[in-house]
Amino acid sequence: MAQRTSTRGAGANSSASAPPLRFGDDPLLWAAWLYYEEGLTQGEIATRMGVSRPSVNAYLADARTRGIVSIEIDPEKYRTLSFARALRDHFGLADCLVIPSSGSDSPLVERLGAAAGQVLSRQIQSGDTIAVTWGRTVLAAANHIERRGLRDLRVVQATGGTTAKIPWTPEACATRLAEALGARCIPLSSPAVVSSPEVRDLLVHEPVLAEQMDVLAEANRIILGISSLRPESTIHTSGFFDGVAMHEHYHEAVGSIAGRLISARGEAVEGPLEGRTIGLDLSAIRRIPHRIGVAGGMDKVQAILAALRGGYVNVMVTDADTARAILTSEGYEDKPARRAEATPVALPERLQVKKFLNRPQDAVDETVAGALLAHEGLLLPVESAPRALRAACGPREGKVGLVIGGGSGHEPGFFGYVGQGLADAVAIGNVFAAPPPDPILAATLAADGGAGVLHIFGNFSGDLMNFEMAAEMAQAQDVPVRTVVTTDDIASAPVDARSARRGVAGNVFVFKVAGAACDRMLPLDACAAVARRASQRCFTMGVALEPGASLETRRPSFRLGPDDMEIGVGVHGEPGIARAKLATADETADLIVDRILDEMRPSEGDRVAILVNSLGGTPQMELYILNRRLRQRLQARGITVHRTLIGHYYTSLDMAGVSISMLHLDDELRELLDHPCKSPALTIG
């Protein structure tokens, strides 16, 4: 706890009120925050909290006794409180509740739902009309509502109905919430999306639906989920986009609210569904006075940020890692809890990084040209596609072709894994940007040996869209395509949302396994199945000591203090999920291996392959030191290391940091990993 200062918080003489959401129902924590962080006197705190001064004195004493306060606020509580206040202030919210991202066995969806249920339970009043959207988190919130004996409540669906294949339909969410509150439930007796605007116009004028829509227009409160646009997201699984070409009409969209698509700026994205959707539109949502948004997870950062920018939410419930990522996107700096001791003088900050470049805009093409000259016996350009390369040894008749790809900046990924026993072709994008569909298609046709082509790439929205378009175009030319999306980054989403995770350095193992399966002449579906299994059994986590620098600006992509390290960093220059004090090599290795083994859950005697990967600026010496501790830990668990890769395999420009990947082997994966291969970045046998 920081020492008390003479600063007086704004509003110290305001009338008594309920505690802000971020303090829950804990008066001790609220009092401690006001006294130690906002600098209020005990008299001012008594006025703010609506209690007597002796009560405040007792709260502060109890806070110290219970360990809420020592010299600093408990770091995790400080973190969630700070993020909640920063989100509230930055986006002008009425209130905000941020929960810890980890530290519980319950899935994040359930914990967010419980928090949202508590918020709604505290805020609802007799006579309220509550609109409700749908989704996993919204249903979880309905399951955690506390019934308070209120009267004359109405709960109304915010949209029409969706597919019954999911348990969190609009009907289910509204019904469950109404049951929990003892409220009257008003459905919308129509599908959420109908076949044409003409059908919609007819339906909304039908007396029953018109009456229900009138009730919806009277809503004074709404609880809404915020959906990303990933294939496994709520909006996709609800059947909203069935029969709609997303990439043609909604390429600017980053998320959705109540079935309405929004851009990164929070603006409506128009498309063919707008005139066919029955329910609240975005302008109607904004008119509702009390708007509780509940969502979390790193895959939803862009969607939540868009919802906040658009003003669709004025009370936000999320988790700490998501809150930090949102705030970082807005330029917020994550500051540690204030301490009584003097802060050490910081080292000089690098404001601009020196690089061997000509023109930044030429860097990718010049990299490709240099690689082709360096590896003349292994790589060849694909004709008429300058950002597509193929293996000099292929394609082979009757063999499944393997195409990989992604943005540049990860060298030697991705072209470093093209060659005998690995990928047959690669498509390369701009720095940290997906390759367009055309070079992906060119690589696909160049890799085709008549047995179909397997696409493998990391789980990023641009890659998903562009590889999907290229696959459709290839199949129109009678080239069958299967797709495997890698999801090995354990820091980017919770374990119960594996399909939302990013694909990072674990790609190297998946490429190797898939390339061997193709080289052994396995059929297309078998190659896809074993690659998918390798992806599911691969786990990666990264830690950075210094951010990478942009080629254009030559400035670091985020700021990191001289005594800090970033945990859970991405490979596109994103900050991580947490910031911690700089640790030793052994402590860092322990942090990563504990997280990986907690998810992998290997048994004694199991075998793994490990990749100790430099993120760009970390030298081989430090990688070997980390590997030493990693092997000690695995040996202590009785786990056999079958193969170790150490070096620059999948970088993030010049980021100083490391990622550790582990592939949990079975007999088939071990054999495929040992299969001979030869490429610019990897040679075995």
C-alpha cells in the first residue's frame, strides 16, 4: 500500500451511495482504496461511504488485519481496481467491474457471468423492463441472478430466435433470466434473421410481433454480450451468417452486438442482413439508459473496444487481461501499485531503434529476394506471384501439397519451412499482415500434385478470411483443400476457448508433422487429421524483455519499464496479458513450464518435443540457459524430451524475448517428427 498523500479525491463531500462495482460488497477494500490511494481523510471517507467515522476507522484496521492492506494493496486487487477505474474514466462509463483473469478453476465465461449477474442484481428495480441478448456469458449471467423480491419486472428478447442447435439462444437466455427474477418473459415470436426485407416488413406489422416490439422499445435496461467474428463465436454458431459471404459484405466488421455488426470505430457495418434482422438496432441500443456489457477473453479485445468506442455500453464487466489489452490499445500505460520506497532511476529509454533497411516499404520484397538468392537449391518463386514461393523439389504427382503462410516479420517463418518433407509452397504477407488471397491461390496451385492441398496457418482474423477465400477459388478449379488453423498460444485465451487462441511458434512442429505426413503419401484427410492433432497437442507461451520496433517508425511497439518483463506476449508486437518484475532465467522458465504443464497434464514417462525460440533479439546463450532449467523441470516430472530445437525459429522482428513450445508426442507424432526434411530453417536426417 502506498503511503497516504495530502491529495483529496474529487467528490469527497458527495452524499452516501452504494460502492462502485469494482469494490463489490467489500467496504474494507473500498475504505482502504479511498484512504491510501485517493488520499481522503477518514471524515471524507465517512461522508463518501455514508457511515460513521468510527466505522471507517474500524474498516481500515480490519483491512490491515485481514491482509488487504500491508504496505500496498494486494497486487491482484490493485490491478483489477486500477483497470476498472481506467476503463470507466477513459470511456466515460457509469461504472465498471474487472475480475481476475486467472486463479480459479471455473471457466472465464462462468466467472464473467457470475460477475454480471451480481451487477444486474444490484441495479434492477421494480418496474424495470430488461432487454437481453444471447450467448454463453449472458446465459451464465442469468444463472447467477439473485432474486430480490422485486415487482412488475419484464424481461424481453432483444432479437428474434436463432438456431436451436446451441443452448444459449435468445429464448433460453430471456426465459432463464425471467425465471430467476420472477419476471414476466416477453419473447419475439419470429426468427432473428428472415429471408428478405419484404418478409421482415410483413412480420413486424403482425399484431403479436408488433406488440412484443413495442415492449422491447420500452426497455430501460439491457444486458448484452459482445461477440467476436471468429468461426466459433456466438454470432457464427447462432446461424446468423448461414448463406452470407462474410468477406464480401462485412470485411470492416470486428464484432457484433445483438446481431448487429460494428467496425473498429464502433460504427454500424451495413450489409445484406440489416434489412432482414428483427430486433434492436444499434441506435435503439444506445437509447436504453442502462446498458450492461459482459465479455472477456483476448479474442474479444477488438470487439469490446469497438463496443466501448461506439457507446453501446455504459457499465462494463470484463477480466483483467482483456481490460489491460483494451487500455493498451488506447495508449494506457499499466503502472504498478505505488510503493513507499523510492523508485530507482530508469535506464535511458530507446526512442528509436537502428535497423539495416533501405526503404521500409521495400523490406518484405527485398527479404524475399535475398532468401531466394541464399537458398537457390531449395526455394523458387511462383510465376506471376512475387509473394509466393515453392519448393524446388516439387510438386510430386499423387502427393498431398502443403501450403503455409502468414505475415512477414517472423523470419525464418514462413518461407524457412518450405522444402523436402515440409511445406511445398508459401504465401507471404506484409509485416504482421495476412497474405492476400491471390498469392495463397498461386501457392496452392503450385503445390498441387493431384491429391489435394492442405492449408496450415495461425489463428488470426485476416489469415482466416484470406485463406478461406483462396480455398474457395482453388476448389472452383477442382483442387480440393483442407484447412488446419493452429492455436498453440496458451496466453491468448482460456483453456475452455482453445479455438480462440493465436497460432504462434508451435507452427514449426505442426508444419513438420504435416509435411512428413504429406511426404509419406498419406491421403488428404489423413494429413489434415494428424496436423490437427499436432496443433491440439502443442502449447506455447512467450515472455518479452524488450518490445520489437516497427520498420516504419523504428519505435518500440509498446513501452516496458527497465525492471519489468511482459508475460504472454503475441508475435505481432502486441503486449502480453500481464506485466511482472524482471525475473531470473530459472524463474522465467518455471513460470512458463508451470503454465504449459498445467494444461498439457502429461503422465510420467510421456515424451515431448520442445522448442526454445528467440523472439528476435535474444541470443543463443540465453536460450541455452533457459533450456537447462526447462530440462531440469521436465526430468523432475519424469517426462522424456525426445527432440529439442533451440534458436531463431519464429520471431517477432527484433523483440527481446523467448517463447517455449512443447509438443506432447504420441507414437505417430514422434515418427513424423523424426521423418527426414530439408529446408532453409530446419533439416532433420
